[in-house]
Amino acid sequence: MSTMLAAFVAFTLLVITYFLVYNGLQIVLSPIAARQLWLHQRRYTRRARRLAGDTPRPPHVSIVVPAFNEELTIVETIRALLALEYEAREVVIVNDGSTDGTLALLERTFQLVSAPVAFEQPLTAEPVRGLYRSVSEPDLVVVDKKNGGSKADAANAGINVASGELVLIIDADTVLEADALSRAVLPFLDDPATVAFGGNIGIANGCRIERGRVVEVALPGSWLARFQIVEYTRAFLLARQVSASQNALVLISGAFGLFRRDAVIAVGGYDRNAIGEDMDLTIRLQRDFRERREPARLAFDPTPLCWTQAPEDLRSLQSQRCRWRRGLLQVLWRNRRMIGNPRFGKVGLLTLPYTLVFEGLGPLLELGGYLVLVPAALLGLLSWTYLVLMITISVLFGVSVTLLAVLLSDLTTRRYMRGSDLAILVAAGVFESFGYRQVNSLWGCIGTVQALTGRGGWGLMKRRAFQA
């Protein structure tokens, strides 16, 4: 009995320490993130963005869009890309063996004609069945290929076809801001060592979109989507902003990632067997340049450059989060020798250990805490007063961090200007601690079991047409 009691006390102390350290770090990171936001606003002004497009030779950007069964959103996405306020660009749509009407819709809408040309294929991908150009839009290229079973395979095919020195990889359900490219190329103009750039992601649910543009930003009616807005805000504006300021990013989101094409090819492109292909590529870039001791910068823009749909049904959200979990664990295992290794600088000493402890172990400790501590209180092994106090402190810490992130986001982006919107986000920041975060931890544990048992697959993800 004494051994069990000692184990219980040790686990209790571990859970308490985890929550105190995690939430304490979030609060410590907040002023650092606030300063970085202020510096970013001062440096990347509208005038600087205009100059990016007026340089004698602006970087040519190939926008690569993998698309599988995306007929509901693909036309709006392309229209937004073609209307970007940046002329040195081409749009490469990769139809990854769609079984719906995606290709036929593109042929009708953009007057596609066959344009077979020979091109190098430095990256591995499934065979290309056809290459098309648009009669009405000369900057549009459509690649039709055999389905490769992953976004990574389609992205590699698009990078092979791309003619730009920079390649932007986005999702097919993504709508870009008109000045997104002008803002995204600035770090490459500022610093020749820049090899990759990630943009902040806004959630499009509830927004009014016309001809591929977000013309009105509004909150979705679904509380599930509202919780995700708060979650994205906290993730992008705190840990990711701070890690970018230290040149220690380990994740450039697959929804908006701009890369030097030669750097991506040098590391072998996207790994077709990677579950989290975006994080896998980001860390391989960090690893490759640091091993060769070459200067490399991976930059980040904290203001939204694009808008994407968030799942509004539990089944789709569970599928997404379990997949993210499997991807996280896979990439941590693949790069385990980097964790704590000073050879890889702040990535090895700070970012990866933080990711391992607070993202890798977090769901297990949180769910384990509920499963152990609540029964312990019921059996009289733990004071209810103590348990309630511990949960209250944890919730208050979490809510404080979330509200600070929401405030910083609103001050920076001015997205949700109406008082009612801000009040709803504050409420979402409070209420997510009572059910949503616990369910996310459960999905994290399910994803862990899936990873250990070798279960894969993309999973179900429902798409909806953008709201006009």
C-alpha cells in the first residue's frame, strides 16, 4: 500500500508541476510575443509591402495547391490567388487523382488546354497524367496526376513543375489576403539567409467571402469553431511567435508555407511517408542547414495571411487532431537525436524539448490527472478541497494566457472589432477549459495509441462551400 501511495503522490506532484510550469511559461512568453508583434508592426509597414512588388526583380513565386476532391472550394481559391497584389507569380494546381468533379470544373471555368512539356523531376511523386494551361488565365497551370495518397506527394509534383525561385504551399480550401505574397516575400528580401517563411492562419468559418476575398470578418455560429479560433490564436501568437524570434521554428503550417525551392529540393522535398509533412519538412530544413553550419533563417508573420476552414463536426475534428498527434509523435521520434543536442542550437536545446514535454506528454498527463486524481478524491485519498483548488488554479492560468493572446491578436490584426465578437471570444476562452480541452486531450491519447499500433490514414474531413 505504501508503494502505491508513494506512486500516487509522485504522479500528483508530476501533474501539478507540469501545469504550473506550462502555464507559467505561457505567461512569461506573452510579453516577449507582445514585443515581437510591436517590432513586426514597425518593420513590415504598408510602404514596405509596396516596395516588395516595386523592386527591379521581385522574387518569382510559384503557388502550389494540392487538391483532392476540392470542387466545393477550388474555384474561389484560384480566383483569390490570381487576384493577389503581386505580379511575379504563377499558380500551380495539382489535381491529385480527384474522384469528384474537380478537374472538369477547372476545365470549364478556366478554359484549360493540354500543354505537354518536358520538365525535370528532382522530387519523387506519382506519375503526372497531364499538364494544362488556362486560355483565360496565362499564369494558371494545372497538373493532373495519379493519386499518391498524401498531400506530400502532390506538393512534390507541384514543386517539380514550378518555375519560381520561391514556392508557396497552401491548402485547397485556403483563401489568401490580397497582400499575402507582398508580405511573405519581405523576409527573403531582408535577409538572403531566409529559406522558409510561415504565415498566421485565420479561420474562415463565419466570414463572408466574395470572389476569393474575405470581405467581412465575423465569428462562426458554431462554438466548436469558436474554440478553434481561440486555440489557433494562442498557438500562433505565443509559442510560435517567440520561437520564430529566436530562429527556432519547428513548424511552418501546411496551410501557408513559403520556401526557397532549391532548399526544399536539397533536403528531398516533402516526405511522402510523413504524417505531419509540414513539421517534418520544417525540422529537416533546420537540421540540414545546422549540420552543414550554414546560416538559415525560418521566419514567421503573426498577422493572418490566409483563411482556412475549421472542422465544425466532432468526427472531422477528432480525425484531424488524431492525425496531428500521430504526425507529432512520428516527427519527434525521427528527430530524437536532435532533442537536447547543442549542435542544433536553440532548436535542439529549447524548441524540441518544449515540444516533447508540453505537446508530446501534455495530453497523457492531463487525461491521466483526471483519471487518477478524481477517483483518488472519491476514495478519500485526496482532499476534495485540494483537488478543486488545483483545477481552479490550472483553469485560471489557462484562461489568463488565452485572454492575453486574444487581446494581442485583436490589437494587432483588428479582426474582431465588434464588442460582441470580442465578448464571445473571451467567453470561448473561458468555456474551452470545461470540456473542449479535455476532449482534445482524449483525442491526443487516442492518436498516441494509433501511432503505437501503426494506424495511419488521412481520415474524414467534411468540406463546405465558402459563405458568400
